[in-house]
Amino acid sequence: MASNGTENKEVKKSTNKNEMSILIGAAFLMATSAIGPGFMTQTATFTQSLGATFGFVILVSVILSYIAQINVWRVIAVSKLRGQDIANKVLPGLGYVIAFLVAMGGLAFNIGNVGGAALGINVLFGIDVKIAAAVGGVIGIVIFASKTVGAAMDRFTKVLGAVMLVLIAYVAIVSNPPMGQALKETVMPSQFPALAILTLVGGTVGGYITFSGGHRLVDAGITGEENISQVNKSAVMGIGVAAVVRVFLFLATLGVVYAGNVLDAGNPPASTFQIAAGTLGYKIFGIVFCAAALTSIVGAAYTSVSFLKTLFPFVNKNENKVIIGFIAVSTLIFILVGQPAKVLVIVGSLNGLILPITLSTMLVASKKVNIIGNYKHSNILFILGWIVVIITAILGARSLTGIAALWK
């Protein structure tokens, strides 16, 4: 009997350890999906134009992103359904529309992610950009060729996420940013840059990003109202990791700009690292940019396909093969065509509309008994969620003007 008791304790301990690993992995999958080449370029560019006030932008965007994410993840967890299936229960056919938008946006942005990986590898090893792109694509494919895909993806995002955190923190310290000024502007800003706030929210939880970790938890079976506290912790951790990386990158850039330097418009984050820490800094940029791009490739591919697999039996039956094909197509388009600006702008505009559509769908679902059962969703989160919907809808409407400007 004592032996059985000991065995049961060991099994429970092992189960808890495995569950925690999955929760952390889901958080890092979401965070590293957000932290891509665009995230880094965006942060450096806004810091150069707004200076210390960008700290306030980060603070507000983190709050709005948290509201969006916690609403979405709770509904996914309690319903035990993926985003597209919840949408089809809210309005038949809506799930197909959302799945199409997410998959198209994921493919377009994955082209940019492959380009980011290529640039990072090129900085590190001097390899031709097209060959470097192929290497980046192969690394992503290897992850999904693994027999234990979930565990491999969790390890990959956690390790590279930690590497990014450490290296960016080092550059932030070396650049010697004006901490007092940054803190003052974060709580008492001298201006209110609304467009920057809206842009950051879209870049942190827009498109496929907010669903990436939630869908990972569904795949791992960590769902139901009994797991809601664990889901909350994972969601907060994901937003927290993305926020910390954003803050470190902001401080690194602020130190460089505050010293009177002007960033290279062609590659703002690269010049931040190089000015702050010389040749070593440039190599660190290569590692960070490559890590950010590779984890975003994995996150975009996994989440985009997860939106299709319950709608199309072929995708569900061949999920890993479809994900590998998704990465391969993204890589080939970059190698053969480069980054097709028109496609990226058009799909980017659609992606700007995905968050208000998906979040509003989740909020409607949060009040439907046939989706969430007897679970009572927080009224405060519900109201705050609709405020975020309105704000992100404005962002989406503004982004659509890019199409008209492009085709003139």
C-alpha cells in the first residue's frame, strides 16, 4: 500500500510538472509569436520618434492587450473549443471567415518572418540572404517534423525567448538610458500618441497571436472551468514576457537616441544594437532578430493551421504536414519574389480588422450557455473587452487607407 501511495505521488508530481511546462510553453508561444521582426522594428522606430513618451505607449498597450487576451483565453478554455469553432457557434459560417483571414494574414506575415530570420543569419554568418532564408525555413520545418511536436515547440520557444530576454537586457544596460525621464513620461506623458498605442495593441495581440497560446492549451487538454486559474496565469505570463522584451528594447533604443544618435532608417533595431555595443552589439542583434523571426515562424504556422484543422478534415488528418507546407510556401515566396509589398499591405490591412472581429465574437460567446455552459464570465472583463474592440476597430479602419494609397 505504501508503495502504491508513493507511486501515485510520483505520477501526480510528474503530471503537475508536465502541465506547468505546457502552460509556460503556451505563454512563450504567444509572446514569441508577437516578438517578430516587425515588433522589433516598430519599437525602435517609435522610440526614435516619440522618445521617452513611448514608455506610456507601452504601458497603455499592455493593459489593452491583457484585456483582449484574458477574455479570449478564458472563453477558449471554458468552451474547450478553438476560435473558429466558437465563431461558428456564435454565427454559422463566421468561423470560416475568421479562419481564412487568420490563415491569409499568417501566410503574409510569415514571409516577413522568414525575411527576418534570413537577415539575422546573414548578420551572424555572412550567408547570402536567400540561402539564409532557406536555412530559417528548414529550422521551422524540423520542429514540426519531430515526433513530439508539442514538446519540441514548447522547448524551442522557451529557450529562444529566454535568449532574447537576456541579450536585449544586456544591450539596454550598456546603452545607459535616462531611467528617470523614461519613468516620468511613462506615468505623466507630455503627449498622447493614439496611433502608436493602437499599432502596438495590434502588434501584440492582433491576428493569430492572441489565439496561439490558447489553441496550444486546447491541444494539450488544459481546458475547462477547473483550469481557469492556470489559464489566467499562462495568459498573463505571455503578455508579461512580450511586455518585458518591449521595455528592454525601448530602453536600449532610448539610450542610443538620448545620446544624440540617429538610427538607420533602413534597419532601426540593427543600428540600435550596433551603436550601443559596437560589433558585439551587431552580432547580438543578429541572434535576437533571428530568434524573434524563427519563433514567429513557428507561432504563425502552428496557429494559422490550427484555425483550419477543425473545419477541413484533410488538414486535421495531416496537420503537421500542412504546417510544414505552410512554412515551405512562405520560404519559397520570400526566396523567389522577396517581400511582396502590395500583398503584405493588403493582408496587413485585413489583419488590422481581425482582432476586433475575433474579440467581439469571443465576447458574444462569453454570454452563451450553449458555448460556455454554467460559467459566469466577468462583467468587468466583458465591458473592458468591448472598449478594446472599439479601439482596435479604429485601428483597422485607419489601416485600410493603405490599400488606396498603394494602388494609386
